[in-house]
Amino acid sequence: MRPAPIAIPGAAHSDARPKPPPRPSYEALRVFARNPSALVGVLLLAAILAITLFGPMVLEADPFEIAAAPMEPPGSELLLGSDYLGRDVLTGMIYGGRATLLVGVVAAVLSMAIGITIGALAGYYGGWVDETLMRITEFFQVLPTLLFAMVLVTLFTPSLTTIAVAIGVVSWTGTARLARGEFLRLKRREYVLAERVIGAGDARIIWRVILPNALAPLIVSATLAIGTAILFEAGLSFLGLGDPNVMSWGLMIGSNRPYILTAWWAVTLPGAAIFLTVLAVSLIGDGLNDALNPTSRGRA
């Protein structure tokens, strides 16, 4: 008769496979979800987007229509009052948010596309390509960006398209330097050298191998670029270089600025909307920076 096996504590679980480590995307999401300021930014931005996207479906009106007497205070005839022409401030803010956010997103996408392309080519090829592209970057970097954008908008008919293009053309230099640094750091990694060994072309290595691994800081830069573009659009509209046929928050501030002492709500409320939008984007950008930073994930 064979003796019974001796029970060893923990032996029943000795064959259990160790749990695989969580994926980096899950870890980043976990860190982001534990960041209170980032969640505040998400909720705030979601509320602003909901109002500007779905508000016009509920409040069907013309933001340029005269709805009351000029400079009526909030709560009299209109909820948020009227501006110096008698236009409804609430309607203007709802419809103006669409134009402001659209310009901000389009300009940020254009800025990121230009910056990533130039930075990727400079960092990957190096040599005279790097020198040439970095000298071009430095040329644009020393230009006064607001003045350059004003010149570009003035040369063409002011519209949302020209404003977005002008902002994107003058605000890509920081992204280019960031992308260049990431490509210089990653292009000598083992997986990149392995791609070269198997005969992969430069286009595949740049856009499908290195760029996905360099996206973390670039995503953070993209969120901050949206806030910068919104402020740029507001500044151009404040100076009278916005599209006069499309209501925007910057246009509301610029057209009502001579009456800021008598109709403060027509300037303060759209200014507060710009402030809250940029604040929400900045909080999300900071949260993404913490979530996508491996050091921060290790501390969380």
C-alpha cells in the first residue's frame, strides 16, 4: 500500500500561473481616473460640449437677431441679458461656442500635423535634414506669433478656415521640437533596428514603428494646443479680425468691449466661457501627462 502524500501548505496553488501584468493602457486609464482635477476637467468640458453642440437644437434662434432693447441686464427680458445691439447674450454664447471650439480643434490638428511631420523627419534622418528643418523651426519660433497670424488673416478674407489655418501655421514649433526629441531617443531602440534588418522602409519605421511609441507626450501637447488655439481665436476676434458673419465668443467680447462698464455681462460671460474651456482642456492635459508618464504610474 502506497503511503499518502504529505500535504505541503501552499502546494495546491504552486501550479497556478502568475497573473499577467496590467496593460499600460489600463494603467494609464486607472491613474487618470484617480486624478480629481482631470475628472473635473472632463466633466466641465463635457458640459461645455453638450451645451454648444445640442443647445442650438433646443434654442433655435439667430444669434445676430435683435431680441430686446440694447444692453438689457440679465434677468429682465432675457436670461443673460442683451448686448449693445440688443442681441441675446445666451443665444450668442451657445452658437458662438461652436465656432470657437471648431477653430480650436482644427487649428490644433493642423499645428500637430505640421509639428509632428517636421520633428519626425528631423529626428529620424538627422544630418543636413535636421539642420535645415530646425533652422526653419527657429525662424518661425522667433516670429511674433500673434502679429504673424494677424498678417495671414488680413491677407485673405477673414473666415473660420483662414483663422484656423493661420493659427495652425504659427503654433507648431513646440510640437516639432518635442517630436524631434522623441525620435532622437527612440530611433536607436532594438525594435527599430530589427525593422531595418528585415528590410522595412523609412516611411514604415517613422509612421508605424516610432511614432506610436512617441505618442504619449504628443497627446498631451495636442490637448494643450487646443487651449492655445482657442485663446488665439479669441484674441484675433477681439482685435476685429474674426469672421463677422459667424458668432464666436471672441467676437462677442470684441464687439462689446467699448461697453464693458455699462454692459459688463456681454463681455464677462463669454470671457468666462473661454476661461472655463481652456481650464478644462488644461486639467485634462495635466491628467494625461500624469497618466502617460511611467514614473507617475509607478507612484500611483
